[in-house]
Amino acid sequence: MDIAFLLGGKIIELTLIVLMGYGLVKAKLLKSEDSKPLSIIGLYIISPAVMIEAFQIDYKPEILQGLMLSLGMAVFLHFILIIIGALLKRILKLDAIEHATAIYSNGGNLIIPIVMSLFGKEWVIYATCFIVVQTFLFWTHLRLIIVGKGNLSLKVMLKNINLWSIFIGVLLFALQIKLPNFINGTLSAVGIFIGPNAMLIAGMLIASIPLRQLISSKRIYLVTALRLLLIPIFLLTVVKLCGFAGWLENGETIALISFLATTSPSAATVTQMALIFGNNAQKASAIYGVTTLLCVFTMPLVIALSQLWCPADLAPH
């Protein structure tokens, strides 16, 4: 249960950054639309830096086995999420933003700083597998949801720096090519901003939304319940029944890290893409804001449920 409490504390820290962004706009020091440059920086600089730097580790057989487990879980969990999303869209008549925010979690911006805080920097590599799969789907499946078929082409995908950063990171790891210290240092320094940058954007966008709209919208609460409780609990059941935790010596921790990514709020990338491509960014940011604020309670609750089901002997560093 210690992990649930530590998790709650870390989420509170990130939520306070949301309030800072909110305060900047309410104090009229910045406007909500000023968050667009931050979104571009997050998508095209910070995220690629995190991807490449995460794979700058020495090869060990146990690390490769752990990566295979986390990669397999990431593909499996996203496959289920896409199916769930298609079913929910049809049953609940979800629009594009509701569909995207219900199934795509903030698996990068929020999970990396949480994993670093709970387990140590050496465990971040196992979180990257979920992010790698998610990043690929962001620029294929998610972009298809947000902007439609006419705006997605092979040419656009091949030009995307996020997909290239994944390829470069994996290639460097496979060939055990180490970048110079000054490059790694630069990537690391930039990557630290992944959480704060996303939280500031959320706060700035939330500030433009009337409080009445946040409180009175039943659809926002529907999507919030799906993203924070119903979908994670369903996935928890699937993960436990599949027994991923028993596949490796450190399988319990690796499985927890992979599952943890599915319990987080709606993806910041949904809001950023909606902002950049002009598809109801205000609604996306409202859902992102509400799920980010409420995850302070739901994420520790779901993780506590996970450990009650099958308690793990985990000792955060």
C-alpha cells in the first residue's frame, strides 16, 4: 500500500503545476492560446529527447527480457484499448474528442516522473516500451481520430520526428552506440520538462473554460469515469488473469509499471493535437483537466486494488 500513498503524493506535485498554469492565465500574465508554442515544444522537442535518452543504457540479458515483457504488455494493452474504444464509441455515441480521451492515457508525461520517483531512474526504460507503442499510435490511430483520414498519409508519418526518435533510440540500443556525454546531458535536461510542460499547458487551457461548463457537463464525467476507473479496472482484471507478473524475476514491478500507464489521466497529446489541428481543444482540455485533478484519488485507489488482489513485495527506491 506504500506505493499507492507515494503515488498520490507525486500526482499532487504535478497537479500543483496545473494550478500554476491556471494562475498565469487568470492573473492575465499569459493567454490560454499562448499554450500552443508549449504544445509544439512538447511534441517535437521534449518527447523525442525522452525517447532517445531512455535507450542509452548498457545491454544486459535481464534488461532485454524485461523490455520484451513490457513491450508485449504494451502492444497487448493498446490492442484491447483500441477495441474498447471502438465499442464505446458505438454504444455511448462518443465524438472524436471523447473517443480519444477515453482510451489514450497520459502514459508519458505523467508516468515517467512517477516511475523515476517511485522506483528509480533505471526503471524508466520499462516505461518507455508503453510510450513507444503509444507514440506510434498517437501519430497514426489517434491522429486519424482527431483529424480524419484525409490528413493522414505515409509521407506525413515518415516525416514525423517522434517516430524517428523511437527508431533512432532502438537502433542505438541494439548496436550499443553511446552518444557523447554532452548530447546525453542535453537530452536529459530537456526531457525533465516532459511532466511540468504538459501540466502547465493543461492549467492554461483549463483557465479559459467557464467553471460552470466543467461542473455541469455530464459527458465530461462520463469520459472521466471511463478513463480513470472503468477501463483501468477492466484492464487490471485482464492483466491479473494473464499472469504477466510471474513471467520474470522482476515481472511484478515491470507489470505494475506497464499497467500504471493505463490508469493515468487523458493524454496530454490529445489536447495538444486538438489545439494544433483545430478540433475542439477546449473540450479536450476540459476532460484533460478534470481527469488530471481527479486522478489524485483514482490512481492510488486502482493501484491499491491491484496490490490487494495480489500484494507485491515492492520497495520503491
